[in-house]
Amino acid sequence: MSVIYLLISVSIIIAIGFFIAFVIAVKTGQYDDDYTPSVRMLFDDEIKKTPNNKIKTTKEKQI
């Protein structure tokens, strides 16, 4: 029974360590996306409504 208490306490300590590492990574900007906003304007797949209530993408409109 004491082994279960040992395993639970060790797993909680490891989980807290991973949570602290995650918080530090988020605060330092590890997950910031600097690339996508710069190329977003190059994508031409916006959905636009036509006057007859059909939804067409800009690619369909060019054809």
C-alpha cells in the first residue's frame, strides 16, 4: 500500500514540473505564431456572398 502512495506523490510532483515548464514556455512566447499572420494575406480563399444568395469562393468567381 505504501508503494501506491509513493507512486501517486511522485506522479504529482512530475505533473507539477510539467505544468511549471508549460507556464514558463507560454510566458516567454514559445507558442507565439509570427509566420501565419504575414502569409495570411496571400491566401485567396475568402468566402463572399453573391447577390443571388449563393456563396462562392473567390476561386469560383474567377472561373
